[in-house]
Amino acid sequence: MRQPLDSYEKSGILFRETMSSVQTNLSEIHARIESAATRCGRKASEIQLVAVSKTHPPELIREAFEAGQRAFGESRVQDALPKIDALPAGIEWHFIGHLQTNKIRKVVDRFALFHGVDNENLAIQINRIAGELGVTANVLLEVNVSGEVSKFGFAPEKLPAALENLAPLPFLRIPGLMTMAPYSDHPDEARPYFAKLRELRDRLATETGLPLSELSMGMSGDFEQGIAEGATIVRVGSAIFGSRG
Ligand SMILES: *Cc1c(COP(=O)(O)O)cnc(C)c1O
């Protein structure tokens, strides 16, 4: 959209300030990941930072990329695809939203990992379409550990049967599980939910023989709690890119 010149100039000024802060924010997050890992005897290198870039423009993503960030998370197909097309091929894209089955074909070969796979039919359709396109899709099963009715995800008691059905699918890999803690102003309140996801994973891994080594848990407000409970992937948006307004 064309804008009047003075508004371009204004946004240009704002933009330069935001760009420099992305780099600063990223190094702060790295330092916090490092100390959270150290506090619980883990290595920061075991933890992948996914920079959640949803709602933010390609320029900010590029700034983070130039600061060394490689994995980015998007939650809407129609916003993500133009960014993927516009940005360097070296970016590893993660889909963190809820995928509609009618959009699978558009995205199945564009994302390294789908975090929010929350029902069996979706996973079955992803496998089918991945097979048609000759790719393998990596998915994390989203678990509703809190049991809140407003939350997406498999009920924990449904997971054993779901894994039994999904694990044999040839074009689907399930490297692990993902969850979101209930919203809270107190990050420590997230910990029991993250602990539950880890315990569930440990039990399922024993029962099924699948490693399920990845645990995607923790966002800007609670990624240190996620790390303390074994997160291997944290999804951090606003603490890197600023608020989404
Ligand atoms: C938006 C989003 C995030 C990032 O949230 P922040 O609080 O901005 O860090 C992480 N995970 C999911 C699934 C999201 O939708």
C-alpha cells in the first residue's frame, strides 16, 4: 500500500530503532537460555530457540537472521508463505499454529516442523499429502496438559492410542510433543504443566519405544521454566520482536 511520504519517513525512524533492538533482544534471550540450562545441569546447545515471527514483517526477520537466528515460527499460512518466499532459503521454518486440513498441501514441504498437530485426522491427512508430494513431514503432537476446555491438543489419555495409530505412517515423523501452559502472570505456575508433559513423554517413550526426544514448551513469559522441565525447543516471540500490538 502506498503511504504519504512523511509517514514513510516516520516509520523508517521507528524501524531503525526496532531493528537494532532485535539483535540486543536475541543476545539477551541467548544469555537467559544459557543460565537457565546451567541452573539445571543442561547444555544450552540442547535447546533450540524458535523465534516466533508471526505478525512481524520480513525486515525484522532478516535482522534476526543476520544476527545468526535460523529458526522462525509462523502461525498463519497466508502470512507465512510470502515471508518464506521473500527470505533466505537458509531459514528453518516452524509452523506453530493450528493447521486446517485444506491448507496442508500448501505448506507441507515448506516447514521443517509442525508444532501444533492436535488431532489424529490432521496427522493422517498430513501423512497422506506428504506422501503424494514425496516428502516426510515432522510433527509434534500438541497435548492439552492443563485440561482447559479452551485449549487445543490431545487429552493426555488419548495419546497412547493416537501414537499407536500414527507412528507407523510412512510419511510422518513424530519427534516429540508440544504444549502451552495456561496464561498466567506468574511464570512459575507454568512449571507443573511442563513437568506433566515431560512425565507423559517419558511414559509414552517407554510404552511405545519411540524416542519422542523433542519437547516444545515455553514462550517469552515462561521459557526458563520450560528449560527447567526439559524443553528442547522454546518458542519466543514478543521478547525478541516486541509486542504484537
Ligand atoms: C505466539 C506464540 C508463541 C510466542 O509467544 P510470545 O509470548 O510472544 O513469546 C509461542 N507459541 C505459540 C504456539 C504461539 O502461538
